[in-house]
Amino acid sequence: MVDIINDFFSHATNCINIGRRDVEFNYYNKLLLNILEKLKEYRFVEEYKTEGKKIIARFSEYFNFGKAIHPRFPVSYRELERYEKRYLPASGFGILLVSTNKGVKTNEECKREKIGGVLVAVVY
């Protein structure tokens, strides 16, 4: 089984580490597009576009690291503080992406709206 989210963040982090901001990835799904839209909202991604089965994303200077979280822990909004301490390097630095029944949300949005979901990725 292939984990597209993990492959994408590994490829993006490797490209950023060698100095390339434009990342081409050969396959995607709806969850990855929703994640990219959320990253664009938080200015980690400047723009992205799809061409057939390929996705091209331009990352901003704010993106340093991204990683999929395994296993995908189900969390309530009350438990998010524990996972923030576990995955984020500092308080208020970076975001946790949570897949909810209302779409992909960040940890702050989940706490504000008091909804839980499944942890998908960490980005900072």
C-alpha cells in the first residue's frame, strides 16, 4: 500500500533541503489537494496546479519540514494539546493537520470549533 501523503511530504522536504522550491509529484488524491489548499491558506505553499496525474507545487520560505503522522491517531479537540507537544518543535510554531468530517483543519481551527478528527500530518 502506498501512502501518498508521506511520499509527498518526504519529496517536498528533500527538495527544500537541496534548495528547490518547485516540487513536482507524479500522483495525488483528493486528501492531498485539500492539504495543499490548507497549506496555501497558511502561506506554506505559494501556489500549486495539477496537470493530468501530476501536481506541481511552489513552496514558500516558511516551509521547512512536513511529515505524515503514522498511525493516524483519532483525537478529540481536548487531546490536541498533547499531540502539539509531541510533534511540534515549539508552542505556536507549525501546524498539525487534522482530517475531520468538515474537511481538513488545523489544530487551532479544531480547538476553536471544538471538533475532533484524525491526525494526518505535521508541518513547520
